[in-house]
Amino acid sequence: MDSIVVFDEFQEIINIDKQLDRKLRATIQHYQNINYVFLGSQESLMRDIFEKKKSPFYHFGYLLPLDKIPHQEFLEYFAAGLESLEIKSEELALKILEITKSHPYYSQQLAFNVWELLNNTRYLENPVEEAVSEIIRHHDKDYERLWNSINRTDMKILIGMSLSEITPLSSEFSKKYFTGASSTIFSGLKRLSQNGLVIKTELGYEIDDPFFKRWIKIRRLQ
């Protein structure tokens, strides 16, 4: 019988040890009857690992990008989970998904914090916003360190993406947020994508972490 080995957040291999990918590739090639599944939340880094010719895992397997969980299914799932609190669970679930744009990880994180708040304090005027604020407070220092590691051009791009829905590659965006030529913005978006801060969707570019986006907006407006 074949075995299955699953590696979660596999893109982190490059942060653990610069030679670990080579060592792992050299090791697993000696095993037979084993299927490997490599999971990762940062698509650009996963593509680098499996599509760059210099990578030890170049064309090691098949890439299978996963779409977001369908909105209605996610809505029903969260509504059912919040139903035990005897509140308007579907309304809360809808607000959660509006903020996270149905991102699996951040949706689960926000839903858990909403449930915790309501489980301890049933009567909150806006539990979803309270939960968002709590998450941002908890990660404030992490976001601060992350922000200080970003160059000024990329900061401007992130500020613009946090304060408006204007596509970052447009001339309107450039004029409003002083980000420079479209080639400069494109290079910035590429860097931000490689760092997992920005993702490209069918609708364009967006900041991956909705709470980091809210943190940027809050700090900018203070």
C-alpha cells in the first residue's frame, strides 16, 4: 500500500535552512511507494520552489492552485457554528466574510474571535468589529516590525491599497498616492507578492491579510 506524506506551509522550508530543500530532495528520492503533498499559503513562493529551474524541487510534481471556498458554503458553515450563541448567526457570518473576503485562514481566525467574545459577553453592539480590533491589538507589534521592513515605495502602494479600491496599476492610483511610474508600481507589487503581503486574484491585486490592511489604515489616519 502506498503511503502519503503531507507537508503544510512548505514555503517555510527556505526560512528554516538555506540548504534544507536540497537535503530533503536528496533524501526523498530514495523512497518508493510514497506520495507527497506540499501545501503552502504563499502562492508566489510555492511557484518559485516548484517552477524555478535552479530549485531542487523544479517540476517535482503538479501544481494545483486552490480557489477560495464558495461564499455561500462558507456562509452556511459559519452561520451554523455561531447558531448556538442564539444570535443572528447568518448576519454575523456575512459580516465576517465581507471583511476577510472569504480567505480561509483569516475567516476562521475572525470567526473564532467573534465566537469567543460572544461566548463571554453576549451583548455586544458590534462583535465582529470588536473581534477585528482585538486581533489588530494582538498583532500590533508584529505589524510594526513588518512595516519597518518594507521600503518606502512599497509602503505607498500598501497605503493606497488600504485606503481605496482603485487598481494600483492605474494612473489615478499613481497620482493620488505618489507611487511613481506604472513600472515602479509593478515591481513593488511583485516584491510584495513574493513576500506574501499581496496576492493577485481574478479582480486584480489585494492585500492578503485583511487585518494588516486595517492596521495600515488606522495608523495612516491617526
